[in-house]
Amino acid sequence: MKKVFKIFLTVFLVLQSFTWGQAFKVAKEYTVQLPEPGEHLFPRFSENDSILFFTKDNFKGIESYNLYSKAFTIITPEQGAGYDYQFAENGSKIFYRTNNFINGRKYSDIKAIDLKTNSIDLIENGKRNLSTPKVLSSGDCIYKIENDVTVKKIYQQQPFRVAKTERDTVLFFEDGHLILLLDGERKIFNLLGNGSYLWASFSPDKKKIVFTFMGKGTFVTDLEGNVLADLGYANAPKWSPDGKWLAYMVDKDNGQTLLSSDIFLTSADGSKKIQLTDTKDIHEQYPEWAPSMNSIVCHSEDGKIVFLELERNK
């Protein structure tokens, strides 16, 4: 009898964790109809809910679409520009990396494009092993060449060593590790040992880090490396703007073909989980929050942009 009661209690608590977690549900799911044919991948918002940004296969170019005016814009067609680009100056400027191959060797540039004037500033040119750029609170650009970290003053155009002046907190990937720059000090952040660290990002208040460690799952830690939550299998996690939730995908494949993928939410402490999508014919991937938290955008396996309108329980 005690064993039966224990099993019942366990099932009850699991069900309650999902019930208590129903702070969100999908009010409507639909595909965004774009005027340009072809695949459109990794959609995201900038500073408001009105404009979507996305890229093409192999991260070729950056494009945008205004959900209200229906204006479609090719921001840049450059190869590699759509990977891990960063917004700055209230969304009016994009920092990005482009890739060129010469005799089988990759050389990269870092550029900044002004979305109002379409003017492009060349920040770094023709470098090997150049990281994607990050944007500091000052509006300056920080990046790595090999293991050398440099901050470029955007207006003065004068690079300087990060340890001397900069107090922003920045994450980089390096040789399968996370590199944390905290108050100008470089720290290898590999608390789970050697391996592959993916999808790392700071919480909005920059007091927590979420990352996926290949083969072990997704974790939330503080800046000292203390594990605050083990989220389990939660790929491509993205912080909500208020820092209380993470959107992620649960994808399954057979080693060659994607079999399924759906979007979930979890509270930052991992105590509440919500399944947002459960579609057999649509494989939703790589969720991104709208700034208002009223919607989530993602893409399907066949390159369509999928919009999830959220309803929040009060």
C-alpha cells in the first residue's frame, strides 16, 4: 500500500509541475508569409515586436520583414553574416562577421551596418580565426582573433586591450570551452570538464549563464560556475526578456534525418515546464522571444518562419 501511494504521489507531483507551469499557452500558431521565396531561417526580433530579422541557408545574408507594413528588406547578402550578429544603438545598427575562402582557407571581416543610412563600417579585415562580434554597453565592439581579445572604439576607431578599461561581461567560445571575460579578467569556464559547450548566453541581468554541454544536457549557473538548475535535454535555450523563463527545442533525429522538434518553456530554476507545440507535420526549431514576451518566433525544418502567439495566464 505504501509503495502504491508513493508511486501515486510521484505521478501527482510530476503532473502538478506541468499544471503549475501553465503560465503560457499558444493562442495561435501560423506561418509568416514572406514575399520572397526560399528558405528563411533563425528569425529573431530586435528592439520591438514589429520587425523580424532572419538569414538563409549557411547563414548567407541578413534580411528583415516588417510584420505591419509588410516591407521586406535585404540588409546584406554577404556570406556568413547571418550567424550570431548583434544589435546595437537601440536596434539601429547590426554588427556581423563575413567569411571569404581563399585557397581553401577562411578569412573573415567584421562590419557594422547602419539600418537607417545603409552605410557600412569595416571594423576588422581579412583575419583568420576571427570570432563573431559582441557589443558592449558603451556601443563599442569586442571580438577575438585567435586568443587575443580586442575592443574597437567605434567612434574613435582606436583599439585597446580589454583588461585595461572594459568592465562588461562577455562570453566567447574557444577550443570547445567557454571563455568568460568578467571585469576584464579572462576565465576558462569549463565547469563540466572538456567537451563541447553550445548555445551559451547571459541572463538579461548578466547574473546567470545558460549553456548546453553536449552529451550531458543544459544547465543554468551563476558566474562562479555553481549549477543553479539542470534543465536536462533542452537545446538552443533562449532567455525571456524578464529572465524568468527559457524557451528551447526538443529535437530528435536518427543521425541523418530530423524526426521531430517541438518548442518548450521552462522556468529559470527548472521547476516548471510547458510544451508549447506538439505538431507531427511541422518541426519547430530555434525559438526566439519577442521583446514584449507576447510571442515566440522560430523556423520549421523546411525553412518557413513559424509564429507562436502566446497567451499568459494571470
